[in-house]
Amino acid sequence: MADLISHLEGDLRRRLHDLAHKARITAYGTAVYLRGLIEFSNICKQNCLYCGLRSGNRTLSRYRLLPEEILDCCREGYALGYRTFVLQSGEDDWYTTDKLVQLITSVKQQFPDAALTLSVGERDDESYTRLYAAGADRFLLRHETASAPLYRALHPTMEYADRRDRLRALQRIGYQVGAGFMVGLPGQSAADLADDLLYLQELQPDMIGIGPFLPHRDTPLRDEQPGTVENTLDMIALARLMVPDALIPATTAMGTAHPNGRERALQAGANVLMPNLSPMSVRAKYMLYNNKICTGDESAQCRFCLEQRVKSAGFHVDMGRGDSLKHLSRSLQEH
């Protein structure tokens, strides 16, 4: 597969993207699911070399939304039609399991028909189990890279084996699980990318997040070349073919890397968008990489803009929960 990845260009690339598009239509039709993203804390104890939120970044103005502020974001999102909320943060220990359980319980009481996704990093089995019992439906935890040497080089405060162990634990507990990786990391080879895809095929996650590496000015990788849109589209297309039932976002990073990056991702197999519901006052502080788009758009404006983009790309917006086909199949079997 590494050889295929190394030689994707021209007609072969077009055929790949076309096959991925057809696989996505077979699985999900022309629906694009919108998730309301709430970036509730940019405080992180980890020190990943590529991330603007890394603990070693002393120039970043830190913030943390309080539970009531997060609920306000959910209320605004619900009024705009969102039926999935994604609560994402750095690894912020102020948000203990008890605090998150209370928050999840409040969200579910006020919006019982909405799905709730967490993206809060590595926690122990007890914590994940309690969060799931409180009502969290999904969990995003990118595996980042399937290469153990590359993972260790980029994550000085983390362990490669722990990441995989946590993904398996989340699946065991019952979450709809999201994994994924970056394309174009410094030192990454075609063989590494092939291993990423094979790992996803083995894991069979419900969601797969793939985006280009984009450098951040306040990290050790500031001067490295970014990943390309073309190579990222190839990985999205291959992921669609290898895990056809997955939900795959057209990431904000793709829109940052290219003006039509998200539309192109939708046409190469992606079927999810995650517009921002965070308060305007904090959006520019959740800067994982340079020049992140949509930090100045009001939530309603963002939703309208994305709806137009989705239509222009030949798809339609679906504001429902948008559960994965794998999850829906499991639910049918259980009942």
C-alpha cells in the first residue's frame, strides 16, 4: 500500500476519489452531518510538539469556560438546529470526572434528543465508564500516528501503547469512537501512512478524523513544511474505502489549508462538518495551528455559510444526530 500512496497522481488519483465518493453515497447518500463544536478549554497538561495548546507554549492566553457557559453554547446551538454537540478541550485536569459528569447530565436533561461527543484526551477506565453512564454517546481520540517511533518523537509526555489501549477501552465501554491522524508530519513516510490506514481498518472506528499537519508559530515545528491538501484527500478517500461505514469530517484544517478544502474533502469521501459554537471571545485562543479559519464568524453565520458550501459541493445538510451505520446496526441487534 505504501507504493500505491507514493504514486497517487493524475488519473489514478481522480479514480480513487471517485470510488471513495461512490462508497460514501452508497453508505450515507448525499447527507452531510453538522456537529456543533464547543472548544471549552485551551489548557493542556500535554506537550505535543505540533500543537499550539502544548503546555510548553508560554505565549498563549489560556481560558476555561465554566459549565454554565458551555450550556449557553448548547442552547444557542440547539436553537440553530444542531442535534450533536462536540465538547472539546485540552487535557485540563480542572475538569474532573465529577465535574464532567454533572455537565453531561445537565446537557442531556436539557437536550435529551441531542447526541453528545467528548474530546478530552486520555483518562482511566473508571472515568470513561462514568462519563458514558452519564450520557456521553461518542468520544474522539485521534491515534495521531500508527508509527511508534514517530509517536514518541512528537509526544514527549505520552506513551504510544497507552493511546491504543485507551481507544480499545472506549470501544469496550460502548462509545461511538473516533480515531484519526495527521498527514504530512515531519518525518512521516508513505509506509507510516499505510500503517495508519491499516490500523483504522483493524480498529473499525465509528469516526475517522484526517487533516493536514499545519505548523504553529509557537511550537518546535514552526518552520516545518505543512502537509498538502492533495495527500490528505488521498488519505480521506482510502479511509472511506477501507472503513466504508465511518463518519469522516471535512476538517477545519482542510478549510485553512485551501479555500475549498472542505468541499474537496466532501467530494473525496467525507460526510461531516463541525462548525464552531464557542463564544466569539475565546475562539482565537483555541489555535492548534496558524491562521485557523472561522474564528470571527457568529454561530448562525457559520451555519449558514457551511450550508451554502455543502449545497455548492452537491450535497445536503442533515441536522439530525447522524449516528454511524455501525452504531445503528449494533443498536438494532441489541433490540
